[in-house]
Amino acid sequence: MKLDRLPRVRTTLQPSNHPYLNGAWTPLHEEVDAEDLEVLQGAIPADIDGVYLRNTENQIHQPLGRYHPFDGDAMIHQIGFKNGRASYRNRFVRTRCFQAEQEAEGSLWGGLADPPSLAKRPGYGAHGALKDNASTDIVVHAGKAIATFYQCGEAYQLDPFTLETLGVAPWGPLDGVSAHTKVDEATGELLFFNYSKHAPHLHFGVVDREGRLARYQPIPLPGPRLPHDMAFSENWAILNDMPVFWDADLLQRNIHAVRLHPGLPSRFALVPRRGDGEVRWFEAEPTYVLHWLNAYEDGTEVVLDGYFQEEPTPRPRKDAPAGFEHMMAYLDEHSFRPKLHRWRFDLAIGRTREERLCDEIVEFGMFNQRFAGRPYRYAYSTVSKPGWFLFTGFVKHDLKTGETRRFDLPEGVYASEAPFVPRIGSTQEDDGYLVSFLTDENTGGSECILLDARRIEDGPVCRIALPHKLCSGTHSCWADRAFVENGVAVR
């Protein structure tokens, strides 16, 4: 392995017993470039060509208040594959807040668990009391990687190969951009939404394949809401209004307390992707959904798959460390009990049908992005460690037969979200790999693995050593080199 280390960032973080500043969530402050990575098992496939990108949260400075893991600064990890060889690099996203705190040599903003008054200066984007850290999501669009924050901040552009921060996306609106922008590889478009505490409370936008804002449309809601994700089919964008949002009375006192509002249904806005057609609203059983899988059209119906939470506002965990009972509950999928679920919106009669697709607790799903917005058969979910936000394995769902296949990691080894990597020249939906970064608490190191998507239960087809231990995080993506260069999928 050929390794170059970059100069260290300034940090004031002190040792702590905080459960999300230790173990697999220990912040990483080192930035490196590494070539000719060592293969620990198997061989790197020569039939993939592209980059895997993962966004992680890495706290740099001593927190002002009660640290939440989603407060950490964005660090993007990238592994690139070409001709059976692999390289790695990682970089902090140089957001405005990152730069300001580097100059101040300390934290300037509180976090998700703190009162807004803790902020020492206004932030950027829609939620100025928080640090806009761009640490939630990462996608590739119009030749650039786009890092975003789920509380609607600025969209930060990076070079997907060098990870150089290229600044704020010029198409981002004043109300910011939520995480979970969606890229339609067939058209090259990026679809996004944002939400705010002022009317109309929700917007939908489209950026064309050249990186220009082509549409920005208000979607009026009855009040402030907390949508986290969106989906799309060939002709519709699908946004949501779930009955889990801020308590209105407390919000007037600037207290951001989330609760379930009994008696309200889940509502879905089907927004025409082209033209000025009517927004169609559908109602469904009350829940909250963090993440959708895919959507597609089937006759008069629009089909949407996602993870239905059976307990969207979980009780505090009694087994958590003192003072972390609420935080640990809201970071534990086993508290929410998400299950893979399907909604069918019938455009002809204006009604919704629902069905459960899997009874196992699963989340953070991936699928072959060449089938985004179109009928598909296979999905790949994560399973997690009870009590923690840590992934311990993967489940492959055959949505046609109901069959599942599973791969579980050894005790003390934790994965990242695992996107699908199509083989070069593949014609079948599941002809490819899953790619994931692992953090091994047994060895104190990290590696990258590739699983055969057709037989994930067989374990890694190759394991690749990484130069340092990665901190855990949230979302990731895969981008074929040809897609980065052309802006649309090349089959």
C-alpha cells in the first residue's frame, strides 16, 4: 500500500465516555490517500469500474452541549475500483461551518439535543441554530458528488474522484436542500425536497443533467412537518406528510419536541414530474418512514416500497447509560420496529392499498439504481445491533417470490450501507455486488468487502484492507465511472 497523509485538522475534542464518541463511533480526524490497497481475501473483481462513497459523522471540537452523533462533521470515504485494483481516500467536507470552527478553534453551534440558544452565531441553510455539516447523505449527479444534511442545509459539491470540496451547489434554494436527493440515472435528473417552519412548509425541485435548477415548486402543508426521504417513479415524484412532527404549542416556545399526533393519517403527495399537472394526495395508515426503497408504475397504480415503523415514537431505553435513555431509543431500529412495506396508490379511484413485504426488523435499503423509478425485483436491507445504530448484516429480498437471503457479520464487526454495484456489461438486475466498509472492534481496523449480490450468504468474494479505522455514519452510494463522466447510466 502506498500511503500519503494530509496535514491534520485542528481539533479540541477531549476523551469522553459518550457512547457515540467511542467504539465504532470513535471520530476519525486523519485524511489520507492510499493506492494499491492490500487484498486480504479473494481477488478484486475486474468487472467493476467506479467509486463507492460513504458519508460519516466525525466530531472535531469539544461539543458545547449534549452531543448527538448526527452533529459530527461530514467526512467522505471513497474507494475506487478499476482493472482489478483499488485505491482509497477520505476528506472532511469543507462546509462554511467547518471552516468557521477551524478558524475559531472550537465549536460554534450546539446540536440536535441542545436548545437553539446554545449557538454562538447564526448558521447556514434553513435551520440556522444548528451546524450545517452536510453529514447525512451522498449522491453523484452531473459529474459531482453532492453531500447534504437532513435538517435542510446547503448542498456541498465534491469531485467524486479526488474528494476536493467544490463549494455550495449554485442551484440550492434559500430554504436549503434536505438529504435524500434522488438521482434518476435514466434521465440524469436530480430530484430534491426541503421543509421549513414557515409556509408553504415543503418544496419540490428538479436539477437537470447539466446541473441547472429546472423546477422549484411549493407543496403546501397544514404546518411544519418532518419528512426525511422521498421517492420517484417514471412520471411522479412522491413526497409525504407523516403524523410524527413537532408539538405546535412547544414549538411556539422554540422547543423542538417531536410527537405522534393521533387521529392524523399518513399522507402522500404524488407530484407530476413533467408539466403542470395536479398534485394528487393519498392517505394511508399512520406511521413514520425514515427511508423509502423504490417506486414504480403498475397500470393505474403507483407502487411505493419503504420501511413502515410500528413504533414511530419509542419509549426511552431503560438499559441505556444514564442520561442517554432518549437518544439511544431514537437511534435504535429495534425501538422503531421498521418493516419492509408496500403502498399502492390507485390513480383511477384515489385510494391506497397496503401490504407487509417482510416481518423482520430491517432498514437502510438499497437496490440496483438502474431500476430506480421502474419495476424491480431485488432489494438489500441492513439488520442492526439491538440498542445501537450499528449495522450487523444484510438481507436480500426477492420481492417476486418473498424469498430472503442473509449475511451476518461476526460479533463486534459493523458495516456501512451497501449499495449495489452492477458488473460491467450486466443485463440481469442482480448481476453484480454489494460493497460495504467494515469497522472491526476486535482488531481496531477497517476494511472494504464485496459480496456477490446473487449469493450474499456465501460471504465476501474479496476483503480489502483500509489504512485506518473508520467512524460509523449514515448513507452511501455507488457510481459507475461511465455514469460520472456521462451524467446518465451507460449500459
